[in-house]
Amino acid sequence: MLHELLLALLGFTGDFVIDEREQAETLGLGAADNPLHQFPDEPTFRLAPDLSFLHPSERNVIQRLISLGFYYRELDHFATISRNLSFIQSTKDFSLPHSPELLKGKPRKGSVYRRAIANGIVEILSVYRAAVLQVEQNLLSDPLPILATVTQGLNKFEVLLPRLYELIMEIEREDIRGGQLLNLLHKRCHCGVPELQACIQRLLWHGHQVMYNQLTYWMVYGILQDQHGEFFIQRQDRKNEGHELSHHDDITNLMQKSTDDGALTDWHLGFHISLEMLPEYINMRVAESILFAGKAVKVLRNPTSSFRLQESSVRQSVLKGSCRVQGFLGTFGLEREIPQSTNLIAEDLLPQSEADKIDAMLKELKQSSEFQKRLFESAISSIRTIAANHLWQLVVVRADLNGHLKALKDYFLLAKGDFFQCFLEESRQLMRLPPRQSTAEADLMVPFQLAALKTVSDEDKYFSRVSLRMPSFGINLTATQVDFPKLKSNADGNLVPLQARPLAESSLDGWDGVALEYSVDWPLQLFFTQEVISKYRKVFQYLIRLKRTQMELEKSWAAVMHQDHIDFANNRRDCKNNSIPQHRRRRSLPMWRVREHMTFLIRNLQFYIQVDVIESQWNVLQAHLQDSRDFTELVGFHQEYLAALISQSFLDIGSVSRILDSIMKLCLQFCWIIEQYESNPNISELEHITEEFNKKSNSLYTILRSSRLAGSQRAPFLRQFLMRLNFNSFFEQTARGVLNVVKARPAIPFVQQE
């Protein structure tokens, strides 16, 4: 009987111990597809009912002991299935003779984490088998074997095996894998039974070994080793596909796109953090550091082909120059090393010593018997710093980040004022005509290239990256200049560069769609994303409209003054007509007063944006560039720089930007009318423009001095702008009179022509 008991303790039933579940399945009484039947809450091993020679107390003790055999068999079956490599690597049916029917005939997802946990369970079961063997030896050596010997030898397993069975039952029923499995084990570690806590911690250690291996692949080599989608860093394109893409599908997808585009996509959209697989004891900040470090290492270890060729050509030129100095023998020896330089580029970007340092930190964590959160976070922070520093070296030093930032400031933020002044002067006559849909961009290229020839030096190596673009606008404009102020755009809204809004609020002319593009090579594409270039483009469109408006106001004054001097010189000879110029001057005086108000507002707005906003924020960015050695910090500082440009220029406030657009439109209308005033005076239109300008400018002042903007980050710079506008309280008094007093429509006292 004792030998039958020992066999039952190792999961073998017979005449002495029977399995009620197997008998029920044989008789067809159990539902094979019922999970509760396949994973019963209570053990199904029972003593045979015909054993009449056992005392009831002995039956209770033996029944408690044979339950351990049931738990052992279920745990052994789980470990055997989970550890089978052929089952993990394929989706074919794999079942053991004694495996639950729920696992038969149904393909299951593989799991390296389950296999690791199964390895830990095998360790525990080996200790259990050794204990059973020791009990058998004790029974054989005892001249009078008793049941208490078995109970005393296996007492501690009555606590361990039932809890482990509950663990695998929950894993199987809920299909727990990956980071979810680590979460489950981490929660089960918190118990008051030291033996059970030690077992669960050992299982968790085995699970962490897999996680550390995946971290090593990811953070040392930039490789995502995750066949079954269990790692919390996952590919973006597998998010909605259950992580079941075959190897052939991966190769096909890679062949459909170039290497450079693939590298850029991997950085921006290739990987993401799976919250489902992220262990709860690893916070999001640490997970983001792991994601960044792996992507950075992937970039450093896999430079694009164009970058390799560029670096190789630079090295070849340096080596050839050294060869000419050292003579023929030196040349021969160095030329043999030139082809090998291409293979050394990736190693230069991330030296092997740094990779070994990362690997050593992860190995130290891996060898620890317990997961220590503080040490883990400290190691991840150090690894992230290493990756960020080398990425900074690549982008800032090798790729000349600051030079490109200066070029964007020169051309997108109009810091190179002489170029754009020349461009607007060369294109002024062209912009008086409506743009043609098919040739607008080509028409603008002529003055653009002329301005470049006059103002851009040959030493400017960044101008070749700048290109002019005229997006499709779909404008319906008349061909006469007189009708220009009344033109409207169609309903597609493409003319609005800042945000979509009703055309009744803004009807700018078609040339306001002019934009710039900037060609960026790898690795600067990691820094200058399409979103970043789009923000630069929006600010440029706003600034070029403002500069064009300011130039038109100045040109209109210069043109009229030139004509006035000619008229004065011609009429000076005729004393009879000597009063005509004076009469014309008195008649035009109110008109020039309005122009002066327009120029005052536009000039101060332009000065505020260029000096108080752009230059001050540029100095802040330069200070950050000098102090920081972290790539992600630089990205954050640059985002703050762009956000400050947009917010302090009021481009993110719809009401203010609409008023500014309307004011610039009114200024252009005014310039068109006064240049034709001598031949075609339009007094009613001038009165309307004057009234609208007064309303818009005073509304602008009222909004800018409101309490909502006074408490924002714009406040320090906004106060300088308001002080320039209202240095003599003129704007404040005018705004109070126009906005708060209901009065008749003001009229400009123009003197009618005689």
C-alpha cells in the first residue's frame, strides 16, 4: 500500500488511487470543452471505495497526501507542454497523453515567458521528487514503516503545490503571457508564507531572465527579439495584427520601402509601448527611457547608406591628403585601408566599449536574485544617458545641427532680411496680378533666383536646401488691379495658412500661399520632422505677408512723393498754376495720416516679432544648445522654441490672427487705391477702409491688453509691444472712443476734385 501511495504522489493512479476525472471522461459524463472541468478547483485523486481495511482517520491522511500527486501531475503536464520547443515554434497541435482536453486539437500561441516559468516549476518539482525519494528510503530503512513518515517528509509541499496549481490554472484559463505573467507573479510574491514566497520569487526570477535578454537585444544591439509579442516594446505595425506576421511578410514589407525611409519610420512610428504587456512595477517614465535607448542604439548601429557614403568620402579625402604628405609608400598602405572605413562608421557612432558597458549593467541586474526597482531604474537611466549622448554627438556635431537651425532662422524666420527685401521688390509687379494655377510657382522662381544672385554668397552652403513652393490655391481672381481689393477665394480653404476658418473672416489674395521647403538629410530627419518643418512654414507665411505689407506701405509713400516732386518741379515754371500742388497736398493730407497709422502698427508688430520674439527665443535656444548633451533635451528645447514663436506671435489665438490678417488686407487695399487716386479717385472706398482699419486696430489693442493674455507666458513680451503701440496713450483713448461710444460713421474730409 505504501508503494502505491508513493506512485500516486508522483501522479500515477491505479487500483489503490483512482482519478475521478478520467473515469467521468471514460463514461462520457464530463464536458471535455468545459474549462472548469479541465481545471477543477479540487483534486480529483480519490482512494478506491472498496478499501475497507483503512481507518477513517487514515483515509483522511492518505486523501490529503494523494492530493499532492494530483497537483504534481498537473504541474508536470503544464511544464512539459510549455517547455516543448517544437510547440513554441509552430502552431501545430501538440498534446501529451495526459494533457487536459482543453489543450488538444486547438492551436495555442507560443510564449517564452511561460517556458521560463515552466523551467522554474521543473526546479520545484525536482525538489518534490527528491523529497518523495527520501521518504521511500526512510520507509525501506525503517523496520516498522508508518504513515507518519510520509506525512512528515512532505508536509511543506501541502502549502506549495496547491498554490502553484492555482497559479497555472489562472494562467491557462485567462491565457496570461508576457508582461501580464510578470504582473501576476509579482502580486503573488506578497504573501505571509516564507516557503511559498521563495518559490514565487524564483518563478519571477526565471521570467525576469527572459525580460533581461530582450532588454539586452533591444538596448545593446537595437534588435527587437519578440517572436510572440510579449515584450512591452512592440512594433507599431503589429499592434492591430495580433503579432502574428510571418517572417515572409516582414521581408516583403521591408522590400517595399527603401532603407532610409524604413530607418526614419522606425524612429518616429516604428515602435511603441504596449501598456497591456508593461509590468505594473515598471513605471511609464522608465519604459519610455527603454524605448528611446533602443531606438537610439538602432539608429547608431544602422546608419543609412547615404550617410555611410558621405562619411566614407570624407575619410577618403582625409586619407588621400595624408598620403600625399607621406609619399608613395604611405599612400599604398593607406589606400588598402580605405574600403574598410565604411565598416567602421557604425562602430564610431556607438563604440564597442559603450555597448559593453550597457551589456555589463544589464548582466548585473540579471544576476541579482531579486528584482530591485531602484537599481533597475538607475541602470536604465544610465543606459539612456549613454544612448542620448552618442545620438547628440551624431546629430549636433557630425550633422551640424546649429548650422541648420541658423539656416532655418535666416530663411523661414526672415532673419536674412536683405534677401527677402530683394525678393519682394523683384516680385512686386508679379504679385499685383492674380496667380496662375499652372505657372504660379515657376513665375515666382525667377525673382527668387534673382534675389539669391544678388544677396546670397557662394559660401552659404544651406541655401541649396531651400526651395520655393506655391501650393494649389484654387483662386478665382479678376485680371484688373482695380478689383483686387474685393477678390474672394473659393470654398476649399487652402489659402488659410494657419487654420481652417470661414472665408468670410479672411479673404487673402492667392500669393499668401507662398511657402518654403527645406531639404533635410539623415540623421537630421530625427530632429526636423515634418511637423517641425510645418510649424516653421506657418510662421514664414505669416512673416512674409507682414513684410510684404510693410514694403507696400513704404513703396506707396515713395511713389507718391516722387510724383509730387515731379509735379512741383513742372509747375514751378508756371506761376499761374503754382497753387495746384499745394491744393493737392491739402487734399491728400488725411489719406497720408491714415497711411502713417497703418505703417506705425505694421512696423511695430514686425519689430516686436523679429526682435522681442524671434531674437530673444533664439538666444534662449542657443544657451540650451551650449549646455545640453542630451538629444531628447534638445528636441524638447526646440519644441519649446517653436511653441514660443507661435504663441508670442499670436498665431495660436484665432481672434487675434484673424484681426491681423484683416489689417494686412486693408493695408494692401489702401496701397492699391492711393496709387490710382490721381487717375481714379475712390473716396467712399477710402472712407470704408479707414473706418474698418480703426475698428480692427482698436479691437486688436483691446484684446491684447485683456486680462486673459496678461497672465499668460506672452505677458513680458506683450507688454513691450503694447508700450510701443500706446507710448502716448493714443491707442487707449481711440479704442475707448471707438469701441465704447456709439457714434456716426466717421468720414475723411477729402476735398472733392474741382
